[in-house]
Amino acid sequence: MLDLVARSRLLYFAVHRIVKMLKRKSFFYANHYNIVVLNPLNVCVFQTKGYPSHNSSKTSYRRSQRSGFVSLMLFAASLFTPYSAVFAEAELVFKSNFAGNVSTEEAYTSIKSLTGTDTETGYSWSDLSSNPIIDYWKLQYVANAPYDEWVNTEILPNFKGQNDVLHLEVKGNDPYKSAITRNELQIFPRSEVEDDLQVYIKYLMYLPPYVDGIDFNGGSYINMLELKDRPTAEIDGFSWRFNVNIRMKDQVTPYWHLKKEYKTVGRTTFDDGSLANHNVPVPIGEWFTVELFFKKDVKDGRIWFAINGSTVFDYSGRTLHPDPDKVKGVQFLAPFKNYRGSGHSYPYSQYYSNIEVWTDIPPKASVSSMPSTPTGITLDVIK
């Protein structure tokens, strides 16, 4: 359960949307209300600015008092309401086409992030103070400085018919790191929501044709997105995670692989249920749409993943560590992950554009609000 301060912050966003709705509808004279934050609990209430100048009756004032009472009731209810229920409808909280002032100038510093504001969408990569889900973005390389010796992160004005494209390239593997060098963009969620994170992400992606030459039989693979829960004092790296990979069957046909695993102590990992989908094609050498919905829960969790509108995986059940004493919040979600296993040559690249982040499944998404077994899809359980 979220603490009092965390839930009051979530209520702030809910009340803020109510006020915006009232202003659009122009009833209850919403322009005469303020949202007031009372420290230290950040309790959100309505406060009237006085009688509406165009209405001499006290009706509107009494309405404002009732609004204040209702907002306090909402706050009380929020103390016992899951985070996902605060957002009754899906809300777009971030969107970027990497256009205009979006920059990678800090991609090779200790900050390692994108900066600026997307002039097409109006969303900022730098100022996320009012974002209910995203605390900050981070580029992860697992390499020693200078980073540009091992990776290349840039925004291209045009690539393969798509304008404003984020290019994530790995030039080589840093031999002084125990883990393999990668180029990935991570979302770190706010502490208020990491324990029961729910998020929908959509974007465009391009895989170059040379992935056909990767030695998949030699143990290599393409890890294209990943979520990790925080480690514990006894566990290194992560406590639970899932990732979506591209593997090769008989070095001929690429297929999708969903891997879930956890740790009990140190670095030893245990499989938590892995699936393979050989039916939905892996698009190579063309732009394709990626969709992901994730819900963290002990029994009603969900991992839904789709390519070009076709469901690849739709897992429902536990989406955290099987041991309640080792359950931790989400550390990060990497929707853009350029990472290869062993058995490949350098350099290699992946390209992205048009990313959207929502609080829930939006109306026009390919996924429905209810889990279902993909029609005509055979999922192989990997032992």
C-alpha cells in the first residue's frame, strides 16, 4: 500500500484533471477554484476565490464548499485505492517524436540522458516534475568513459522514410566491464508507483537486415526490452525481471522469446516461466509498431506484447518475485534496449521513433482490457 504522501500526490493529479474538465464544461464556475496543497501531507482541496462576479447568488459558493468536501472524501478513499484505480481512464503522460529541441548532447556525460522539449508534442525529456509515472530517463551503456568509444547515441533527421529517429548503436564491447556493453534507454518510475506499476508503451522500431548474420546457435540473441525490480541486500542486480528477446530457430527463422526470472541470493537466476512465439513474424529491414502493457501484481499482473497489432504474448498472473519477503518495487523499464548475447560482430544498430507512454491501455490500442489467449497462436513453454 502506498504511503499517505504518495497517495495524496496521486490525488493531486486526479483533482487537477477534474478542474480541467470543469473549466472545459464551464459549470460549477470552475475558474474560481484553486487547488491548494497543504504540507506536510500534500492534501489536495478546492478553495474558492470568492463569489463569481457574474452570479450574485451564493449557490456557486455553496457548490465550491461541496467540491472541497468531495475532494477530501476522494483523498480519504485514495488511501485505500490501488494506484491503477486513481487513473480511471487511460491518460497519455508522455509522447515524443524526437523532434525540434530534443537533444543527445548529454548522452556521453555522467548524466547520460536525452534533453529538451519535443516541439511537435510539447512533452519535455528534462522536466518531468508533473509526470505521474516517469521520474527520469537514463541511457545505460555498461562501459567506461569515454562512452562514445563504445556507443553512438544520436537523433537522425531522417532514416528509411521516417523523420526524427533515435539511433542507438553499439560500436564494441568494453573489455574492462564484466557485463556486455549495450545502448538502452530506461524509464525510472516514481517511488509512489514502483510497487504497483501499470504502464502502456507504444513506439516505432527498425531492425537492420544484418541481424540475419548473428550466430544465434552460438548463444546470441537480441534483447529488445526489459523490466527489472530492485535488488535486495542479499541479491545482486535485480530480484525479478522479464525481457522480450529475438532468437533464431535452426539459424533460419527468427522468433519471439519472453523470459521471466528471479534470484534468491547473489547472482544465481531461476526461470520463472518462459514462452516462445513462432507464429508472429519478426520484422527485419522495415519499420514496425511495438506495444507493451505491464501491470505489477501478486496474482492479477499482466505482460502483453504486440507487433504491428498482432498479439505475441499475453501473460496473466504473478509479475513479481515468488517470495513475498523478496518482493521489491520496479527499478526501471527499458523500452529501447540494444543488447546482444555472445557470438556477433560489431557495430550493430537499432532505430526508434514516436514513443507514447500511458497510465493504462488507451482506447485505440491493439490490446483489450481483458487478458486473452492470442487467436491462432501457439506458445511454446521453454523448460
